[in-house]
Amino acid sequence: MSRKIYLDNAATTRVKKEVIDEMRSYFDEMYGNPSSQLYELGRKSKEAIENARHTVAEFINADDKELYFTAGGTESDNWAIKGVAFANKKKGNHIITTKIEHHAVIHTCEYLEKFGFETTYLDVDKHGMIDLEQLKSSIRPETILISVMYANNEIGTIQPIEKIGEIAHEHGIIFHTDAVQALGGVRINVKKQHIDLMSMSAHKVGGPKGIGGMYIRKGVKIDNFIHGGGQERGKRAGTEGVQNIVGFGKAIELVQRDFDEHVEKLTAMRNKLIEGITSNIPDIVLNGHPTARLPNNVNFSYRYVEGESILLLLDMEGISASSGSACTSGSLDPSHVLLATGLDHGTAHGSIRFTLSEETTEEDIDFVIETMKKIIEKLRKISPLNK
Amino acid sequence: MYTETVMDHFRNPRNVGSIENPDGVGQVGNAKCGDIMKIYLKINNDIVEDAKFETFGCGSAIASSSMATELIKGKSINEAVELSNKAVVEALGGLPPVKIHCSVLAEQAIKSALYDYAQKNNKVIKGLENYKPEDEEVSCH
């Protein structure tokens, strides 16, 4: 029982050794405040931040000055939506987003509704894909922001970001995308894809927790988010978490270095797991898109059984995964994402997500398939539903 | 998050399955809420000779069904009807607050199966005189 297989990499990832090595000296050697420019210790910190900024900006084809560091993906989403809404409220009060966004986006939009903003939540099809025609017909003269996530955290569906960006810009609307899950799994080019604002997080790509980024295209009208000193050009004040920024930069450097090989390996592994589960377990539904999906995402619903029971049995075999069942979230309903794809509640309760990493091996995949087969058989024997 | 007793009853649930020609059957919950419990009873001379269950639900729902069936086996129907969700929780060594509804479901499933037995045999079980199975469906927790 010593085997441990971590397949919840969409929740968070192990911080890579090279990242920790890079961060280490910024705790006790180069600990200067980057705002203290009159001595070397401070200048070293500032230089480290700017190097990391360059690495991250280059990776998404942004200019260094368009990249801001934040405390993470949730903060970036909050900033993008509130910042654009309040800065552009004279122009309009309408926001378009989707029913499958992360709560960092949905709850922020709901908050803005208290201030007179209106939100349209776009539907998705059974694969979790939005309809571009519905997007177009939802645009009003007072629409100021379109926020559509790049790739979904639960089902891995990748949206047609470039087309959404084109539509937004044809109408002079600001386009934000939450790319927290997409970063490292797909090639992002903010200029080519007409992205104005983009949220990122380090801990999903082998970096530390508590640090993220936001791309803000030059010229986009957005309010400053954290008021205070002049850090991040006054837009996001507060002494920078230098060691975290350094870690984020290093993580992206590694993602960049291994990108093609990484995506190819994960995709093969993902397909092996999808095929293995499909051919070994009956009465299942693949959640998400068959091809336009993140290279590390596998999400199935297993009819007649409930997700928390599956997770507990997986844990006993040393396998970590997650579920869209209400029982695992402490809420009344199963995942809003699964319900938006049209799954009934019962089937949504039986969903399990596996998200792979470069540490995942072929043997792990074989073991997971074999274990899932046993678990589902066991729970279905207990269940009154498939009789 | 779960006690050892809960995990034991979840891992190795007692009394899983159905009973052929049961003397009483009760089903509560629904798939929308994420848990369904079905209890089968074999009753002889008003004694619960055997109890089996089938459950769709989380770990604590399965453990609650297992424990509840254990607690009523060998009991008279008048004793079985008094089984409370609190007794199930205590026997399990406790449940997290958000999972208490699982024990409520187990209590209701047993009452529903006993009611079914009483209906079929023109009996009145003390405590179930005014029982209406449809009223006992717990709403989503």
C-alpha cells in the first residue's frame, strides 16, 4: 500500500525541485525589498522580479510591461472583472460570461450585480463548448466585458479563444480569459488570440502557491486593484513576494523548455486512461470534449454510484482524484459545470476527475484502470440503481 | 474526516444485498440529492430475522445503512421502529455535521420498510400509526 498516485494536478501540482532551488536564496540571502533601489540587496530583488516577468510575458507573447504579478488566479479574475466593470461603467453595465466559469469569475459577477451590473451566462453544449452565435446575439450596446475561460478546470474543454477574441474586438468589447488551467497545457499567444486580459496561476504548473499573474494589454481601461505603494506600477500595490515570483518564473521557464514533449506525453497517457476506462467499465459518460480538451484531463461519470464513495476507495489504494459530487463539496448540488453540460443530478454525482502530470507513468494508468474497474463493480453491487 | 468505525462499515459493509420475497421493503432518498437507501426485511413472529440494504450514496450513507441494519437484526418490530438516527450516529462513533442526514435517511428507510410490513399484514406498529412514507422523504440536505 506504499504506492501513491497523485492524479489531482488540476487542484495543484508538486513544486518542481528546480523551482524550489531557484527560490531558496530569496528567503535568506537576497531578501532585500525590491523597492529599496539605493542598495544592492534591493536591486537584486528587483532584477529577479523583472527577469521572471520577462520569462512569463515572453511565454504568452506579451510585452514585459503588460504582465502583472498577483496573489493567484482568483485575485486575477477578481481584478479583471471588477477592474474593467468599474473603469468602464460610464460606457455600459453588461458583462457576458459562461455557466461553466470558475467560482472566482461567477461569484465576482454576482457581486457586481449588486452594483447595477448585469450578467449574461452563456450556455454550453454537452461537451462544455459555448456557442459563438449565442455569444454574438448576447452582445448589447452596453456590453463592456466578455469573460470566457480558456479551458475548464473540471472537464478540460478548451474554448475557441481566438474566435471569441475576434468577436469581442469587432464590437469594441474587452475580452478576459481565465487561463489558469490552460497555462502549460496549450500554446497561448495573447496578441494573435485577441486577448485583452488573462488570469494565470503558478501552482498549477509546478510553481508555488500564492502567486499568479495577469496580462493586461496596453491601453485596456482597468482600475487599479490593490491601493498602496507603487509596486506593479501602482496597479497592484504591496511588497512583492519575490521568492514566489522567482518560483513562478522558473516554473514557466521549465514549462517552456519541455512544452512539446510534455504535451505529447500527457496526451498519450490521457488517451490511454480514457480508452482503458471506456473499454473496461460499462454505463459511463465521458465529460468534456472528445478532442478539444486539456492534455491531462480525464473526467467520467459512472452511473449508479456516487463520487465520494469512489474517492474514498481510490484513496485506500493510494490514488488521489476529485469529484463533482455534492458530497465532496459540502454544497447542495453537484458541480455547476456538469449540470451546465446537461447531465442529470444523479449522473453528475457519480463523476470523477483524474488530472495527470509529467510524473504519471504507464504503470500508474494501468493500476488506475484496474482499480476503477473493481471499485465501480463493488459500489454497483451495493447500489439499488442498476438492478 | 470519518471515524474508524465509519470507514470499517464503508469498506466492509454488512448486510449488502436484497432479500427474496421480503416481508417489508422501504426506499427513501433520491438520485437528485445523491443518496438512495433501500432496506429489505425478513420478519418472523414480529422479529426482524434478517435485514439487507442497497444504497447509492457517499461513504457515510453506505456506513449508516450497514450499521442501521446491524442494529435492528434480531430485534422485535417494536424495538426496531424506535431506532433513531442518533443511535446510528453514536454506534458509528460520530458523523461529520454535513453527513448527519445519512443517518436520518437510514432511520427513515427502516421505518418505511416496517410500515410496508405493517400494511401488508394489517398490523399497527406503535409509532407508525400516522406514518406516511411519502412524507418521510427527506429533502436534499
